[in-house]
Amino acid sequence: MNTATATATATATATATAATRRAATSMTSAMTGAAAVRAASGDVVPGVGADLDGAVEELCSAVFTSLRRKDQRERGRQYVRGLLATEGRKSIRNIAHHLSGAADGGDGSGSAAAVEQSLHHFIAASTWDWQPIRTALSQYLGQSAPLNAWVAQPMAIPKGGEHSVGAGHRFDPHRGQMFRGQQAFGVWYTSASVVTPVGWRLFLEEESYETNGSHGSHGSDETHESYETCAVTGVLNSVREAGMPTRPVVLDIRDIATRATLNRFAEARVPVVGRISPEARLLVTDPRLPGFGAGTLAARDILQNVRGLRMPVEWPDPAVPGARRTSLVAAVRVMVPDPAPGRRREVLLFGEWEAARRLPTQLWVTDMVRTDPGVLVRMTKTALRVSAASAVSGQDVGLRDFSGRSLAGWHRHVTLASVAHAVRCLGGGDAGGWGCAPGSVAVPGAAPVPGAAAVAVPLAGRLGARRAVRGRAAASLTGAR
């Protein structure tokens, strides 16, 4: 890009940003008034609040378009509101008791059974497909908060009984221990201001898998498979089905076959940044570096040999808003050994030291070999934001709370819980603890640059803008006629 082009681009961006801020201010006032009208009319679910209820209505209207029947769309809204407002475990029974109690102003005991039966059928026995909703959610977020990177993360779901699909003895790589329950893999959408799940896959082993009439339909291809296959397939499927521009995937592959994983991402042409074990074996390809020609070496030893190349990298700490940390980082090009010469490819190995005299604490490889290591390190920190959000949302919107033998039911539940998470992230004033910037998103259309600052545009302002555009379009069509 030449100087003239860069100057013109910067000027245009500054102008658009200023205009967006002015529009957001006026539209926020308009939407605040709308929220007051909804509250006065009683069209707000107790426990949710006017602002969040308005966000539920707007987001559900955008992502439930694949539900052809009006009653299904209304049931979906009802379930999302229940996930947000019900206290304690977000089981279908508890959601039904909350919704029925809110409807009649009492304990809801008379109607709870009917509501529970209706919700159970909607989740476990209906025929609606969850994948279009996940796709619509990703694309809605893409218009509001430009995607920086996908983050894949396993989610352990403890289950004590035998009546949940996929339950068994599992290993949780994050805690390094065995547990009894389900193992799921979530694919999270991350931007400068938004962190929310949009894709899911459940790990199924042969002894714990029962189809129960749910396999092979509505976008699910899960069968009993290896842990590695489940994780990688879930990520690639979710990224493909989202229909978004290509962005990197950040994931932890310390307990996954490194070579096979990198090969699959390369074949899919999806960039990857994978955390690896310090003992992972790699080949030094630069003859000027220590270890060249010595065969495969442990990744940790390769980085220790080049620790003189370390440079300080500053990054924002997701756990402490406004705080910044500094790590020492070194990067070197290496090759992942492969028996097939045609599959051998160069990758960038980079490591992070928290203390200069100690071993590297995190080691990563990526096929984005020309990307600045500082940018890569800051990109890996999105995994910390996801971990923080997952710890909160797993309980607050019930991501772990589905019980039943229906695989389709599990998918529908976590899909609607993901919508509830997005509502909370976009419209909740307390969303900072979820890894989100409360009530703000990046300017629509802005380039998704890792580490770039977001321009605050309230959700209410953005939704009001869409209404204004629709209104102007309708008026122009009427005038044309």
C-alpha cells in the first residue's frame, strides 16, 4: 500500500468512525425509549430486564428465521429467556417452572407440567434443524463485531448417572484428570469485544453411544470416534458451516496428534495456531541455527537453543481489565516430520517465557509463518478470554445442563444456550466477566485485525440503525409505487 492510499484509507476510516459514534448516540436514546414502552406494557420476562429482553427479541428474530412455524420461533424465544432468567440448574423442568410462575404471577404449579411437556418436545422430539441457527448466529455476529479468530475449547460436563447421551469416563485435558460425564468441544467466535460459542460437537465412544433415533439427521454426523478426530472434525465443520471469511483457529493440541491435526487444517486451507507439548518432536530447518541436522528435537529444546533471540511482547490481560502484561517471545521456523515427503511443510514454532531464567511456559506452532510473533502471542490470549467466559456461562446460561439420551436434544439445547450467551455478551451490562466488552462491538465493516481496539457502538444503537434502514427502504418502495 503506498502513502497516498494509506492516508486516504485512514481518513475514510476516521470519518466513518465519527459518523458511527454520532449515530450510535442518537439511536441509543431512541432504543432506551422503546425499552421503556416494553417495560410499561409488561412485555418483559421477570428476571431478565427490559434491556436484555429487547436484546433477546432482536437476536432471536435474526437467528430463528430457519424455523418455519411461528410457534417454534416463539418457543425458541421462550427457551432463551428461560435460560437467562431461571436460577440454578437450567433443566427443562426448572425453566418450565420459572416460565409458568412468571406467566401467572404465582408458583406456576398448575401450568408447569404443561409447559415442561411442551419444552421437552421442542428440544428433544421436534424436527427443527439447529445448524442454520448456528450459521445465522455467526453471520449476525460477523455484521456486528468482525471476527478475529475462532477458538476451540473442550468442555467437561460432569454427569453422575447413566442417562445422558455420551456420558462415560473421560479425561479433562484442562484439569489433567479423569471424570465421569460428557466431553464436548465448543467453537467460539472471538472479536475485539465479543466472545461467544457458535458450534458444538459431542465426543461419543462406542460403549456410551445410543442413537435413540437422533443420529444422522439435522446436521449431526457424530459417531463413536477418537478424541482427536472429534475435536478436529468439530472445529473444521463449524468453521465451514459458519460461511465466514477465513480466519485462524486457536486450539490446544497438546493431547492431540500434532502432525495429523496440522495436516487436516492444511488440507482444509484453514490457518491454525496450536498449542503443543514441550516434548513434541520437530526438525530445525535453518542451517544457521543450533540443532540443524541433528534429527528431531523436543520443541522445548529447540526454543531454549535460540533463547538469545527473545524479544518482549506486551499483551492485554483478559483477567484484569485495562492491565497489560509482558512476556519474552522467540520464534523459529521448523518442520513437522512426516513419512510422506509431499506432506512435509514448514511451520513457525514460537514460545513464551514468563521468567527469563526459566523454561518456556507455552509453546505454539502455526502455519502462518510470516506473521509477526507479537501478533501471534496476542492472538493466543483469546483462549484465556474463552476460558473465562466458559467458566461463567457454563453455569449462567446452562451450557452443561442438558440431561437425556437424545443427541439431537443435546444439540438443540446447547444451540439455544449459545444464543442466550450471545444475548448476554452483546446486551448485558455485566458481560465484562464473560470476556466481552459490555455493550460494545467493533465498527461494522472494520478489518478484523488481532489486537485492534474496538469502537464502542451500543447494541441498542446498532439495532436501532437496522430498523431505520429497513424503514427508509420501505418508504422508498412505497414512494416508487
